[in-house]
Amino acid sequence: MFHITEKSEFDAVIKSNDFVIVDFWATWCGPCRMLGSVIEEYATENPDAVIIKVDVDAARDLASTYDIQSLPTVMLFKNGNELTSKVGFMSKTAFQQFISENQ
């Protein structure tokens, strides 16, 4: 799992991996913290998954680039391109389904 604040780092990870999960979150956001636990569990169960965590307060330019309006927002990238996104808390089952439907 990558904790990224710089656009150059973000772009490098997106472009060098086939499938990337990006979690846009904030420390003050309750649903973000709840989803963070789901994502951490997913990462433990799927050690090959490439996951980027972006704290929108520390990386305002990234949040702006991807027009993040609500938190949490999970974006999926495939082959360097934005594939889809989903806003709001997801249960573990819903999160896994979202990933598997788009992988």
C-alpha cells in the first residue's frame, strides 16, 4: 500500500501497474476511516493488490486533478487510465464486488 502526496509519485504507480485501487480519504472523515479498515483487510488478503491511499488534505492537487467532491472516493485505474469510481463507505463484501466487477 502506497501513501502518496505527490502527483509525480501517483502517476508513476498508476502507469507502472496494470490495475490500481486509489482511496481518496481524510483523517477527519468517519466513513473514510471505516472504509480504510476494509481496504487494509483487503490488502492483507490480497498482497499483490496495488493500493494508493491519498489524504486529500495533504494532496490537494491530486484531489483537484481528479475532481474529488465527496469522501471517501475509491477510483480504479487499469493500464494507466481511470476506469471507474465509487463514492461512500462500502462493506467488505461490496468493496470486493466492486473490485472484481472491474478488474
